Amino acid sequence: MYPLRRQFSHVGRLLQQSKLTATSEIEMSHFNQLASTWWDVNGPQRILHKMNLLRMDFINDTIKSHLKLNKGITNPEEQIYVPPFNVDNVLPKEIADRINGEQEIRRQQLWQQLKLDALDIGCGGGILSESLARLPVVNRVKGIDLSTEVLEVARQHKELDPMVREKLTYELKAVEDLDPKTEQYDVVTMFEMLEHVNYPAEVLKAALRHVKPGGWIFISTINRDLISWFTTIFMGEHILKIVPLGTHTYDKYINEKELGQWVEDGHENPDLDDLRKQFEVAGSKGCVYLPCYGWKFTDNAEVGNYFMALKRRE
């Protein structure tokens, strides 16, 4: 059994000894040392700044593509035509373009009406948190982390931008310490975080409790394969040195299939408290870092880095 398989199983009394989102002392020390350079776009965290563009694209595109264009509209004359097939492959171009154009107009109208509350788990220095707070459709953002030094950097940096100052808050807190009765969000993010915690399954279970019905969890992590080791550790840390040495631990990588299966297993769990049965994998997408270019989406989510979106039923 792989180490990550064990981490994705029940861990019993071991959970009482540390926070679910806690990393090892070595990794925590490593992240604290990076605090002062977190917002240096050309520094040790530059690869995260570049990846943040894909993070935001994945979140925006996923939510937009799942908007129900005719929700609440009972008058057939006011409804947008949404055929059960790809119009580009079936209809003449002029007709297909018109249908796609009408859908996009309605989609943008619905998008602009959104007022989302977001929780960024493992927010670090706030790269993603600030980007979320800048979206007009986001009402407020809370970022949580367990690194005192990194959170202080996040708090100081948000004060530089009046656009996010009032919308964004940070707390030194583990996700399991949030009250699910009062802390409910439309969007929960866990990017580049699961591969650093000791009990990823328990962290995910805790995060599910804070998603509103119809809400989302967005995750990114790394497949446990030879290509991932070669690109993230050997090349990224040791050869190209675009990632600080010690950032990654190969045994903590989680395969995309394992994460998807973990969600599916919850549908068969008779435990009424298991929220996994209320979630579906809405999509996943691979990504790869290309030197001199940056991050790029790929069609294969089972190799290297990947994003995954989980949607809670309404």
C-alpha cells in the first residue's frame, strides 16, 4: 500500500496529536523561511505567481460553464436554447455562432449577478486570496493558514491594495477549527496544499463541511508518478532551481484517480455524516510548467500537476 493510500484512509487516534492541516516541522520551517520573499514575482515563489493565472482561469471557467442559463425562467420565449449536443459539430456556422452568442450573453449576465463568499485553505502569503478578492463577483474572502510568518506577510500585503483591503481577512487557524454552522462558503479552495499535509483525506472531509449547497471545492495537487518526480523535484528543485529545495515530498503526492475514487467511495458509505455523497467531480484538468513559457493546461489530468473541481448538490 502506498503511503498516500494510508493517508487517505482512517487515521484514528493519530489525528488527536496534531492539526489535520499541519505539515511536518521541517516543511513548516521551510515555508516560514520563504515568507519574506512570498510576493517577489521573480523570487523563490515565482512559479506560484505564474500558476495563479491558471488557478483563476480554472475557477472562473468551471463556475461559468456550470451556470444554469434558464434557471427560474418559466416563459419559453425568454429561455435560451441549450441543445443537448455540440452545435459547432452539427449546425451551420452562422446558426451555431448565434446560439453560442446568445448563451454567452446570458452566461455573462448570470456571472455578473453572483456574490460569492470564498475560503482559501492553506492560503500562504495570499497570492490566490487577493486574486479572488479582486473579482467583482466575490463578496468576501477568508484565508487561513498555520504559518505565523507567512500570514503576517499576507496581512501586510493586502493593505497595499484598497480594492481588497475590506473584502479580505486572514486567520491563523486550521480548517477543522472553523465552525461549520457559521462558516459556510460558495467557493472553497485548496491549492498546492494537500501534498504538504499528513492527513489529506481528513482535511478534505473537514473542508466539505464548509461548502454551501450548490457550492464548490477547487483543488490542485500532484500525481505520484515518475514524471512528477522528474519535473517537480529533480528538475524543479535540483536542476533548474525554480522551486526552493525541499518544497516537495514525493510520497505525499496524490494521484488524480485516487482523489476521484475517494469522492466516489463516499457515495457508497452508509455513514449519514459523510458529506462526500453530496459531492460530484465536476471536472479535472492537467497542467505542466514549461521553462521560458510558464504554466499550460493539458488534456491529461493523470500525469504531473492537476486541478480538480468538486460541486455540492443544491
